Amino acid sequence: MRTALVTGGSRGIGRAIALRLARDGVRVGVHYGRSDAEAALVLDEIVAAGGDGFLVKAELGEPLDALWAEFDGHADGLDILVNNAGIGRHLPLAEVTPEWFDRLFAVNAKAPFFLVQQAIPRLRDGGRIINIGSGVTRIAFPEDTAYSMTKGALNTLTLALAKELGPRGITVNTVAPGIIDTAMNGWLADPDAARAAAAYSVFDRVGTPEEVADVVAFVASDDARWVTGQTLDATGGSRL
């Protein structure tokens, strides 16, 4: 049985990814930062559906010793790393403080970098690294320039890692969602905002976490063994 670690796996896109991978027969380490109750519910769902998993509680943006200590207590190796955890809020350039900028990069860019660095000795040949990026690296989004920069960093990380790890049969890809109906996008509760968001996509709606998880599941599968160094656009054709 393959083993995965999904960061930010207790809610939103991460939760959907954890559930989908478990449904595909992967043993899933569900990482989370604070919400014990939400994480426990995800694990309960995995087990109830006949899957296997375990919880990994640790704060990102801090040293990762605690995260790996938890993970190593449950698994003897890693096959799939999904760098999903991230933070963000709509802030125009003029309102971004140095403190918020540093926090964004600590969680969205620095943490994935060092997670990968420390995961590589645990990652078995033929493994998968999947970074969750964003459509804002393709579509100009001045409403949140700093956040967009962190996701652009993941795209660059993907390219470099794909070349470095290719000789081991490890693929590295980014999946870039568009506007997805999650708690992080609570502003979608406003009907006018929701209509405007839907208009981005050729399908005239916002996406669901499960639709992103389906793309991740493909990249994590053996069917995607010849796909690496790519950013897979999962924006529903936004702003084509």
C-alpha cells in the first residue's frame, strides 16, 4: 500500500484530496495545524469508507521536526507528498505589511520547500510530489499580489525538482485551482461576488474541492508516470 502525506488535509481542497487518495487505496497521513475535531472527522470518513490513514498535527511556518516525528511514528516511507496547506486573504499591494508578507512566504513557500527537502530521504523511487498552486500565476490578480508571488514560487520549485528527481522515477507537478468553493473563499457567500466569480470560468460556475482532488489523484497515479515538471490548470477554463 502506498503512503501519502497531505498537508492542510482537514478541510477544503486538502480534505477532498485526502478522501480521494484513500478511496484509491492509498494510506493517507492527514496533516493539520489546529483543528483536532475537523481532522478527526476526515480520518473517520476515511476509515468508514474502508480506507486507512493517520493524523499528523504540526504547525507549518515553524521547524518541521514535530511533523516528521508524527509521520515517522506511523509510516516507514513515503510515496506521495501533497503540498496543499496555504494561507491567504485578499489584500491589495498598498495594504500588505512586512509581517503579513513574511507569514505568507513562511507557510506558502518556505514550508513546502523544506518539507520536500526533508521528504526526499523518505520518498520511495517512483514517488510523487504534488504542489497545489493557483490560477493567479496565469491570470493577473492585483487584488492579492503577495499571495500570487508565493504560488509562483511553487511553480519554479516544481520545475527544478522534476529535473533533479527524474532519475529516480519521481514526478513533480503543480495543480493550479481556480476559484473553489471552500471556507477560505468565504466571500462567495455574497451572491454578487459569487456570480462574478462564476463568470471567470467557461462553465459559468465556481469549482468544488472534489474536482481539484480528481486532478491530483490522476497526477498521483501510475497513469501519470510520464507527466512531470508541469502546471496542470484546474481553473475550469478561467479567463481563456
